[in-house]
Amino acid sequence: MTARTPRLEIDLAKIGHNVRTLIELYGAKGIKTIFGVTKGVCADPVIARVYKENGISVLADSRIPNIRRMQDAGLPGPYLLLRLPTLSEAEEVVKYADLSLNSEIAVVRALAGAALASRRIHKVILMVELGDLREGILPPDLNAFVREVLSLKGVELAGIGTNLGCFGGVEADEKNMSFLSSLAETLESEFHFKLQFVSIGCSNVYSWLKNVDETRRIDNVRVGDSLLLGGRDLREHGIQGLHCDALTLVAEVIEAKVKPSVPWGTIGLDAFGSIPKFDDRGEMRRLILNIGRQDFFYGLVYPRVDIEVLGASSDHLIADGKDSGLEVGDEVAFDLDYGAMLVAATSPYVHKIYLNREDTP
Ligand SMILES: *Cc1c(COP(=O)(O)O)cnc(C)c1O
């Protein structure tokens, strides 16, 4: 084995399968388009290409540099900016993103100004607050907001949307989802237009979607996590038919020794400023692996062999090796959740290896 560690192995065939399967599953419920969210893997253009080749039309990311990364790799848009734009980046947003999510009229005005100045039309999706308390216009304020957006040149109202399950942990349910449908229908009849997108996210909307026959006026979802990790972080611990192991973090044992389970000497603060506590389990076979907090989020990785992660410093992961028989030089594979994937994908110290890659780089 010559591949270096630590590395993130990305199985493109499994991600492609997840994309096709989710499009079909959601399509059967009335979801016409899926915005493929790329922020969990730092907008890796190889992965974004797999999204596109398997039927995702719009690529969505929360950061302009990530959108530029995909554009620089030659991937065609349209591109959606997920995080609310800052006032100061209005020009860049209009230049690099075709659509953006918005909840502040001052920002939409700035986008309109920037779009006019560069002779473009920028599409906006207005976010509505339905209880999760992250971004969103309060429903009673929506009409006046829409009225002003329609009066602005340079921007086009492409839809409305909502974000759930991110900050407040609020789930999509019959009540808030039918409320969103009603809001869309009311706007459409009052202003005599058709919204191109009535959009929901994040991945955890699956828990609601799977149980409904059709989604009424809702016709778009924004998902990343479930395309990449198959919904392994959801309440269901995986969406049926999807792969949860398309991404694997591989690290290597750099020390394996029988040592006590409790440190000795005068105990002060650990490297991250807290006083560590340890249970005395007697002597154990302790492993050190060559990954740390600069490479992943250590609470959120799951070894595929029976060892127990005890903690991590910036560059080392410490584990109870149990009866695994792991020795120096052995590799350990981990499943990741969203947080671990995000940090591993961002870390320049983690090599990215693609499995089942069809295009030539
Ligand atoms: C990140 C994000 C999503 C996608 O979330 P996942 O959990 O990756 O599916 C959708 N919408 C918005 C606004 C986001 O910021």
C-alpha cells in the first residue's frame, strides 16, 4: 500500500448513485429540481461534476470562493449562493452567482443596483422564517417585501424558500410545509405570477418527504449531506437505497503500546485549555493515529474496526485499540458525519483520492 495518509477516499460511483436515486425518490413526490449543495466538500469540482452528470442542474454553495472554484474548473452553472449575501459583496454575487437566497431588502436593492450596472439579471429566492430562527423574512412582512422586489430592475423574483433543521433543530412537518405551500399560492394569485422555485432544505426534510404522497406547491429541495453521506446523520440513519459510505477517512497507526489509561504527574490544562478527565480502566493497548483537529472533527468520526476514540490533539488521535491487533503502519478507516467531512475536505493536510473516477483529470 503506497497511498499516503491521512487521506479522504471519495467514491464517485457511490455519490453518482446517491444523486440519481434521490432525484428519483424526490421526483416521485413532486420535487422537480434539486439544488446540489457542495459546501460540505469545499466545492470539490470533481464531486460537483458528478452531481451535474447525474442530473443536478443548479450547483449551490454558501461561499463565493467555492463557486469560483467550480467555475475555474470549467463547470457550467447555474450557480446559487446559499448564505445571505453581505451588502459589500453584492457586485461579486451578481458576477459569480446566477441566483441567491435573500431576506434583507437593503441587500436585494444592492444586488439590483450591481446587476443593472453590469447589465445582468440576478435571480433571488426569498427566504421565509418558519421557526428554525436562522434566516428568513417573517411571514407578515412577505407581501410588502415581494412588492418592492417586483418593482426593482436588475433582479427577478425566482421563488420563495425556507430553511429548517439547521439552527433551531425545527423539523419539516405537515403544518409548516403546508403553510409554505399556502404562502406560495397566495403570492401567486395576488401578484399574478408563477414562482419558479418553492424551495426547502436541508437534508433533514427527508423525514417529512418520505411520508407524504406529494408536496403540493413545494417543488425544490436544497441538499448536500444526503447526496454525499446518504443521510447517515438523519434520524433514519441513512436513506433507504443510498450509500452512507461514499467518503472514507483513512489514517495510520504511528504508535501502538500498552500503557495505563490515566495520565500521571501534575495535571494542568490540555492543549485546548480544558482540564481532561479519565476513567481508570487499567492498562490498555493505546493507539496513536496521524490525524488531529486540523484534519477532522474528532467527536464525529466512526472507526470501521472495533477501537474507541479517546480524544485528539491538533495532530494526533488517541484510541483504545481494544482487541483490534492494530500495529504501527496499519491503516484505520473511518466513516464521517457532516462536520468531520467538512473539516477533512477543507484540510490541506488530508489527501483526496477519488475512486471510480470516469473522466480524465
Ligand atoms: C447547507 C445548506 C443546505 C444543505 O444542507 P445539507 O444538510 O447539506 O443538506 C440547504 N440550504 C441552505 C440554506 C444551506 O445553507
